[in-house]
Amino acid sequence: MTERITPTDPPDETSDGDRLPPARFAYDRQTWKEIAHLLANLPLAIAGFVYVATLMFTGAGLAVTVIGLPLLAGGLRGSRLLGKAERARARGLLGLRIDEPSPLPVRRTSFFGWLWSSLKDPVGWRAVLYDFIRLPWGVATFTITLTSLFVLWPVLPYIARGLTNVDRAMVRGLLSPSDELERRIAELESDRGVVVDTAAADLRRIERDLHDGAQARLVNLAMGLGLAKEKLLEDPDAAAAMVDEAHGEVKLALRELRDLARGIHPAVLTDRGLDAALSAVASRCTVPVKVTAELESRPAAAIEGIAYFTVSELLQNVSKHSGARSASVDVWRADERLLIQVWDDGRGGADLGGGTGMAGLAERLGAVDGLFVVDSPVGGPTVVTAELPWRDRLG
């Protein structure tokens, strides 16, 4: 039995701004960075205000025309770039490190979809507000800093720290990522796209398998039975041979249809659950696999299906790529999560970009708020841990 590895989230970054050296009378490196930031506030504030005043106000004024809303949408997207530049400046000069907001969806969509997503972008609107209110603040900080350099220079480090703390608060408040609900909505929109793409790929695979497999065999079967019917009276022996051949084609077609149905959703999974279904998958693996499932109840049908196909894909990789002599599958419940661990003693070196379908598995699990972790050093062993929400079965 392999040791279970429970994936953990990466530690949160602590803002570098919380670890700044204390302000003091000496002009150290951080003090000069803060002074440079304050002196640069005015020209950058003027540039940002001009951008907002010309492009955004023009777009709003022309909103009743054809070009007004597209111009406003483009301006909002451009304001995102200004916000990114301000975050970079705060990171370099103020030691303030905050996460980048979630990007707008890059999936191809209609013009109106692009327009609507741009106009309702809260990150762009907050950047506009930031640039709009920065002008008076930039004038004030530039004037105070420049005056203090000549008049109040002994206490300028304290003045600079106080003024830049206001800058830090403004960047955190207006240019930081959206609140948790907004971030979650963006993630769900992205996950919805992954689910749609995955479903479309599965439908194309089923259509291809039907067209190239069972459908082709059934066409040959119909042609063979037609020829046998014509020869039935003229040459009964030849007709009997054709019927025998058609019988073989029927068996092969039925086998391919059963395999296809198993690939869509195996009956054993519906009837008996993950334990029996995974044991059936393991029995078809070319490597001996030990399956251990510690589940007192069953998760939702959708979660069972994702878990089944995840293990099935991983065991196919074990058969094709690992060179392993043994493998194991462990499934258990931890609080409200379903955890799966697939281990093999093969050559290792597996990764999400290795062309073995693992990237697709990671996307599919991510679309349902799951995790997918690969630990596969060169030389092995390989341990793949998948985590899914439990979501109790209804009914």
C-alpha cells in the first residue's frame, strides 16, 4: 500500500509591504524609492487622467452612437493595462506585492459577447476610478515631497512613509484582485468553457468511433447479407459461407458497441459503484493492479463518472508508458472530498505536458473544483493524486 499524499494549497504570499524597514532619519535605499514614487505620481497621474478624460468620457458621450460603446469597451480594457503598470510600480518602489486580477476570458466569442464582458468588467472600472482620483493626489504628493526636500529634509523619510502608505492603501483598495465572490464567478465562467470543450470532444470521439467502427461493420454486414440472399438459390454453400462471415461481423460490431457504451458510462458503475467499476478497469490493465476503495456511501453520479474516467485514463498510461511491474489504486473519503491515488513502480518522468492526456484530466477536475497532482521523479515511482468534491448522491 502506498503512502497517501494529500495535496495542499501553496502558502499565501505575505505582502512585502508588511516587511518594510521602519522609517528613520537616515536616507536609506527604501526611502529613496519612496521619494521617487512620490515624485513620479504627478506625471503619471496626469497621463492617467488624460486617458480617462479623453477616451472614457468620449466613449460615454458617444454611447448613443454605433462607435460609442465599442470605444468605451476598448477604453476599459486599456485601463486594465494602466492598472497593471501601477501594480508593477508599487511592487518595484513600494515593496507592495499583490496578486494580479483574473484576466478577461480569451475564448472566441461574438462581438456582442466581447462588448458585454468588457463593459461589465469591474477590474477595468476600478482602474478608471483609480486614474480619475489620482490627479489631485499626485499634485499634492509631488508638491509636499519637493518642498520637503529643501525645507523639511530631516523628517522627509517619515513624510515619505506616511504618503506612500496612502498610496499603498489606494493600490490595495482599487487595483487588487476582486473580492472572493467576483473571483469565483470568473473561475466558474472559465470552468464552464472547459466543461463545454470536454463534452464537445467526447461527442466527437463517440461519433468517430461509431463511424469508423460499428457503423462500418454494419454496412459491410448489410452488403454481405444482400449478396448471400442473391446466392441463396444459385449457390447455397457460398451463401452459407457469407452468412457465417456476416455472423462474425455481427459479433465484432456488438463487441465494439459494448466497448463504446462502456466508454460513455459503464453499467457496472451505475449498478455497483466505484469499487466494482474500478476493479473492472484494473482487470483490463496489462500491469497487476491492487484496488482499495474505502467508501461507506456513494458520491454524486457526475463525481463518480469523473473519478472512474480519471482512473481509467491513468491506468491506460500505466499500461502504455510506465514500464511498471505493479500498480495500485486507492480511493477514500476525507471530509467532503473524494481522494484518488494511483501509484506505479515504473520509470517515472510523467508530467502534465507529456502528451499522455494528463493536462486534459487536470482541466476536467479543475472544472468541478477538483485538484490533480503528479509526483513522478525520473526513475519512479509515479504517484498521481486526484481530489474531487464529494457531493452526496441524491435520492
